Amino acid sequence: MQVGFVGLGTMGGKMAANLQKAGYQLVVHDARRDAAAPHLAAGAIWADTTQQVAAAVEVVFTSLPGPVEMEAVTSGEGGLLAGIRPNCAYFDLSTNSPAVVRRIHAAFAERKAHMLDAPVSGGPRGAASGKLAIWVGGEEDIFKRYKPVLDAIGDQARYIGPIGAASVAKLVHNCLGYTLNRAMSEVFTMGVKAGVEPLVLWEAVRQGALGRMRTFDVVLNHFLPGVYDPPDFALRLAHKDVSLATALGRELNVPMPMANLALDELTTALNRGWGERDSRAAMLLQEERAGVQIAVDEERIREALQRDAKKGNS
């Protein structure tokens, strides 16, 4: 099978190299031809335009900075849409806008071709080692058809849902990561200014309840099933803890806007009479504001955990 790959930068170059190691013949293109040098040396074929890439292959991947570049590569002059053939597939590995990928998906469908959003997570090291999550949105049968190709890029290729669903998942993941960075910078600077050595502080909190669990496991026992009674840790106690932390920040002149937002949320929840509910009951306030209700059947959650354990992710 000939595979097209467009975008041979920090992430794309490593993913393309892994496809070559898996034995796939590549047709490649990048805005800078010198970026393709190692791939060409390994036997890849150069295409002068992305249109030529699409015309030559059964499946094509792009790894690009964002929506603007992806639209130019797909819909611009000499783009993928101009060369794509019926029943061929296109996977965009970029972190992208759900609205953009849905629009591009519709354009490919008009040509009887398939477009799937397939953002990756794992960073440059994961791209090099193949330890990448690949979240895929679009037609499930097309995902299954090209799953072996995806497996040459990452070890955790997963179908998420209709077109755009994978991009939504990636934005949830990345936005939380940078929000956590902001919150961590607040509490760590407060702890260091209060006199604790940074590495000692990190070693200590890493062994706490949060440090021992995977990031998203925080939502398993209460938020995801929508069950806040009986509490694992009462909201009134969480309010006390965050009050003490923000008070210490004020004492030390450490700005802590994220922590104070959390305190405001806990205070609102406390004033709702939820003091004896689990501390995560404060998350219900955001559900109200967003106009959604989250309550996943607990048996489905157990089944998901079992599937994850079988894949070696426990």
C-alpha cells in the first residue's frame, strides 16, 4: 500500500519515519523539501504538490500546525481535494477545529472520498517511539480498514465517534493540561515561597491522593456517574482546605486567581447546602451553566476500565 504523508515537521517527520519502518511506501510533501531528506533517503517518493500526493496513494495523512494550514493543504490550489480519488481516505493528525474538519469532511464526501480527524497525543518523544494516542472521528468502517496503518504510527488508536468528535476530545485534553499547568504554578509558587524546597515539595505531593492517580481518574467516582452521596471527602472540608491555601497565598503576596476561582465555586456550592456532599458536587454548578447533565451508568464505567486494563493502561 502506498501511503501519502504531508507535513514532515517535529511530529510529522517522526510519524512518517515509523510508517517507513513498518514497511509502507511513502509519497511525501512538505513546505520545505529538505525536511523530507531522511524519508527520501529511506525510499520515499517526493511529490511537488499535495494534489500529486493524493492522486498517487490510497490513504494520506497530514500533520500540520493548525486549521489555517490544513485548509490550505486540502482546499487550496494544488491541494488534496484536487487529487483525491473516490474511496480513498484522508486522516488529519493535526490538532484542529471541529468546525473546520466537518467542513472539509463534507468536501471530501462530495468527491466520494473519506476524511477523518485523527489528532495525536504523546509529543515528539511519543511520535518517535510510537507511544502515541490517536483519536479518530469519522466513519468507523474506514477507521477499521486503516487501523493497521494507524498502529504503525501509535500504540493507542481509538475510534471516538462521528467526524469532529476526535478533535473535541483533543481540545478537552490539551485545554485541561494547560489549565492544570496554570493551577500548578500557583500552588507550587505558594509552597516554595512558604519555605518548602521545590523538589521536596514535588516528591511529597506526588505521593498524595492526586499524585498517585491518572489525571482523568479524578472524575471516575463522582462526576462521571453523577453520584455525590455518600462523600469520599465532604465539600465543607474541601472549602476549608482551599480557604487555608488561598489565605496563605495572601499572607505571602502570591497571586492565586485560579485557586480563588475554585474557592468561589466551593463557596457557592456550600451556600446551596451541599456541605456534606462529596467535594466534587461543586462541579454540578458548571453542568448547570453549560446546560448539560452528566450521569454515566456505573456498569459502563466498569466495562471501560476493564477494556483499558486489558490494553495494559491500568
